[in-house]
Amino acid sequence: MRVGRTMRVGRRLSGLLAFAALLAVVVGTAWEQQPHGHRAASAPAGEFSAERAFATIEEIASRPHPVGTPEHDRVRDHLVGRLRNLGLETEVQRDVGRYPAALERDVVGMAMAGNIVARWPGSDPTGTVYLAAHYDSVPSGPGANDDGVGVASILEAVRALRASGTAPRNDVTVLLTDAEELGMIGAEAFAAAGRDDPRGGVVVNHEARGAGGPVLLWRTSRPDGDLIHTVAGAPHPNTDSLSTALAGAQSGSSTDFAALDPAGLRVLDWAFAGRNAYYHNPFDDPAHVDLATVQQMGDNAVAQAREFGARDLADSGDESDRAYFPLPFGILIVVPLWVIVALAVAALLAVAWTIRQVRRTGEADLGGVFGAAATALVAVPIAGAATYGLWEAVETIRPEYRPLFVDPYRPECYLAAVLLLCVTVLAAWYALARRLFGPTATATGLLCCVAVVGAVFTALAPAAAQALVVPGCAAAVGVSLTFAVPDVWRLPVLTLFLIPAAVFLGTSAWSALQTGITGAPFLVAPAVVLLGGLLTLTLTHAWPRRRAALIPAGTLVLTVALAGAGLAVDRFDDRHPLMSQLGFALDADQHRAQWVSRQPPDHWTSRFVTETPPRPPFAGLWSEAVASGPAPAPELSAPVAEILSDTTESGHRTVRLRLRSTRGAGTLALRYDVPVHNLRVAGRELAPAPKQGFQFDAVPPEGIDVELTAPAGPLPLRAVDYTWLPDSGLANPPADIFYRQDSTAAVFTTVTLP
């Protein structure tokens, strides 16, 4: 293979230098994608300033403000005042919302949501541009990042747009949704009440699942061609069609996208996920906000509001999906899907021609090439399994990590260990393949593997396949060209055509790691093995002939050392508390109480629960609990269900009742075990009726009216009310522990309907 012959000039040194240059591209690309710098409060009035936005974050996110609390009311009133001061027509739209029907739940969450809607009328509107974020927080944290950054970015973006003299053609509406943390309830209420623009519109949604990192467009409505062309003009178009394709395939969701997209609105779902240990955390406070991330989010909000605000929203334009990928310096390449198909075919042809050439020169045979290709493919799941096993081992040593849905507070050593372990698998495969099949067959086989896998993915999902097809095609063409250029140019040409692989590796591996270590086996491992493997084409004759096994052995030792360093460095304390889940349940009928938990006991909850699931009647209400224990039974009054009417006709029993809490609880639930045909709660019809009942938050003092229809006969019901566990004073945690947002104190009673 001519790749090898290029190494004769300088041989090892030239290959190593080329490999080092490509690694520098990988690191530089990953670094460039991260947010850097921000504008001060003294910036010109017409520009977005992260410091000015930060002042809003300090105003609204210094304390937790979940739905139904006085602090939530204060934040809402403050935001309404700010929007009116900006000159926008502002109102609070109160509607009963529910968990989106498309995301089925046996017990449906509901709430009275107060969405803040502020309208900036356009000069000749063809639709509405919605700048959306949610203003509620979880009870366990102030929500400075989730979603104070989103809210503040929108307010500052609107201020900057108005100060710059922007006169949008379309209506621009600030939509600050309520009760998102309860299950996208505010957004669902907005859509279900028909409050969106009948002419249609575009929603730019702002979210967070961490406390920093690049702002990523991780999901879009389909088809996305028209939307993505606008995103490409944003200052920080951090997205790719593989990520949005994977997100679109998810059945669940944790953002308002799940409620707004099914309503017919076109949605761009932006979020950041770096430093995600602070997600839903007491220290999701202003002190842990990254101003550079705020600047990225705000700059994008301004650009998209200006662009969508000026165009004809009635003209959907490009009604097809597109393939797209980022390049350094704020460039987003957008191409039709047929381009990816053509590149996949070109890659296969280039690889076939390369195989023909190396066979003709005698540098490799088909058996060696296909053997190397097969083993390269096997290396991908091995790398995935290895990274999964690494984290399993860490969790075995540090079991406190196991129930976490976020990364540790100090993840750097762990992240480096994951990357290095993937490199270890790649190096071990490369050393073994060279020994078994020879250097040329190994290089050609790897190229063949990437091209074939890319072609398969192109056939299944061409938009997602760009992550392999573009760098794979470039590498295949580069190798082919080495047969046509003079010897002195072969290595430079090859290195040049491997730059796409380095860029794609830099943009994908680190950003994927930032979103969570648990995703590394599925996202990071394939990228490192396949794209990183392409970079090894420069090492065909630079790889040591003897003791090559020392390279993967050395990286494996470093992996273990880094994992050990992570265990030593990352500790829970009062500034880095451990998330724990605990619930209290009181059976008011029997005056018996239990502690329950949805996660195994930790060093705090082991004082209350053992790994024994709760027994009836607690088991029926906490079916997901895996631990329980006896609890003292304080004098707490039970919720009341006042029967307003009870009629039976044609074999159907219809009951109307008023459900209220006698102890001022903000959440009420009604549970049943019999089939319910129709259910109406607080005037909102739930169709089809959920299998087991509903849970309603932000309950007014007078309670809520419920009407249900079931088969004639006995109708056993249970009424439950909930308060936030720390408010009950029943189990105050130490400073190094904080309760997850579903940690509650509940009282339940049976409603007798013979």
C-alpha cells in the first residue's frame, strides 16, 4: 500500500509528526467548541451581555421556586414586571395542564399552570417567533442554570434587540412556561388551550442539564431543513444531524419540546449539559453559572429572533431533512441527504480501488484486508463494553454513584480515563491486527470497515450517517491519491485528507462525554475507535516493530491510575452533597407510617430503610419503591374527598367529588384500581382516562373538583396529599446530603364509596 511507502522519507519521524498534527487538530477543535469569554455590562446597548443577563439570574434564582410556593409567585411577578418594562404586551395565562398524552403514564401529572406570555407585535406578521424557557425550579435547587439562564438570556436578548432598533416583521413572543419540572405541564396547557398562533410559528427553546459547556441544538422538529438553514447563520451553531436524529428517536423527553412539537409548532431545542453534577442540585445557584455559556446562549437567541422575525414563516421553504455537521469557528455545513449517499458510494469505490492496488502490488491480500476489517468492527463493541465495565467498577467501589443520573462533581479524571480506555482498545486492536495481517492490510481493512459501516448507516439513516461517511470518504480518497502523487507528497496528502476525521473526532467525543459518562459506551467509544483509527493511517510505518504491546499496556495502566485518581479526588461534602431519595407515607386510616425509597439505601437513608419493598397498602401507591422501613406516625390530618353527587345509570357509576388537603399540602392525588371510563379534573378532561389516577400540583386552597365514571358497583378510591419532605421536618438531612425532588411526605386515606 502506498500509504506505507510514503514513510520512507523520514519514516517513523514523519509519520509521528503527522499523527501529532492530527491530534492537535482534535484537541484544538474540542477546545474551540467550548464557550470562551463574555461581554461585560458596559457593552453597547444593542449587544447581548452575559453580565447583564446574570443580574436577572441573581434576581430569580437565589432560592428554590417550585410551583405553588410563595417564591414561585415572587419570581413570576418579577418577570411580568420586567417584560412590561421592556414594552411588551404581557399577561399570565392560567390553564390546567397535564403530562403530555403522547408520553403515557399510569398516573398522570397535572397542575394549574401560569404561563407568562409577552408579545412584541410585528410589522407584517406571517406567524410568531416564540422565545421559550421555563421559569419554575425543582424544590431541591434554585434553578440558576435550569432554567434561570434560559429565562435571563431571553430577557436580555429582547432588550438588546429593542435597543438596536430591530423592527421584526413577525410577532415575537416571549413564552416563559410554568410547571416544566413537573412534566412539561405549562407548555402542554399552552398548546391544549389553543393559545399558539393559528398561522403557525417557530419555537426557540432554551434549556439546561448542567452548569456550563457549549450550548447544543440537540433536537429539532421534522423535517428540519428549513430550520437548520437558519441555525447555520447563528454565531454558535453547535449541532449535527447524528445528535438530533438520536434525540428524535427517544420515546421520552425532559423539555417542553414534548408538548409543543406535537401541537404543530416547529421547535429548536437548545441546551447545555456540562458540569451536570449541579443539575437539580442545591448548588444550581448563581455562583455556579458560567457566563461564557450564557453568552453563547444569548448570542444565538438574538440571531435566531432576528432571522426568524424577518422571514416569511408561512413559507416553510425546505421541506426535507438535511445532513449537517459543525466545523471550527462557528461554521455549520448543511447538505441534502443525497450528498451523503453519494459520498458513501464514493468511499466504497475508493476503498475497492485501494484494495485492488494493494493486491496488485502484493502488499496485502483479501484475507488480510477483510480480517482486519472484521476485527476493527469487533473492536467497537469491545471499547463500548470496556468503558461500561470501567464505570461499573467505579460504581462498585463508590456505590453512592450508582443511583445518580448525573456525573460526579469532579469528573475530569474519570472522563480522561474513559477516553484513554477507548484509546487502549484501539491500540490493542491495531497492534494485534498488524501482527496478524500486516501493516498495509490493517490500514486498508480499517478503511474498509469505516466505509462499509458508513454505507450501512446511510441506508438506514442518511442524516445520522454523516458522522462516518464524510471523514471516511475523505480518508478513502486521500489514500487513493497516494497512489497518484510523487513519493514526497504522499504523507502530506494523506494527512490533509485525514483532517476531517480529526475535526469530527474533536467535535463529537468531548461534547458527548460532557453530556454524561454513562453515554460513553454508545457515543464516545465508536468515535474513538473508528475516527481515531483513521488517524493511525499515518502510523503505518511509524508504529514500533518490537514491543508494540507496551503501548496499549501503558495506556491501560494510565487508565487505571486516572480512575483511581478520580476516586481519590471526588468526595461528597457540604459543598458537594450527595443526592438521596426518601419518602414518608402515613396511612391515616390505620395510623401507620413507613419510610419508602426509590433507590437502595445510602449512608443516610440506611437509618430509615432497608432493601425491602413496601407492603400493602403502601406498595400500591409506591410501586417503584425498592426500600422501606417503619416510621413514627405523627398526627397529620388526611385529605378530604367531599362527595358532591353519586349516580348510577345504564351500568355506569358517575361520581363528582371535591378533593382538598386539610394540612395545606400543595399536591393532591386520587388513585383507583378499577377501570375508569371517563375522568375530568379541575374542568380538564383526561381522555383516555389514566389507568391508576392523577396527581395535581399547585392546588388552590378550596381544592379541586373531580368527576369520574366507572362500571356500576363498589368504587374504591384513595386520596393522597404530598408536601416536600424537608418542609415536614421529619428527616432533616446533614449538610452533605440533599433530597431528590421526588422526596415527599404523604398522607393517604381510603374514600368509601360502597
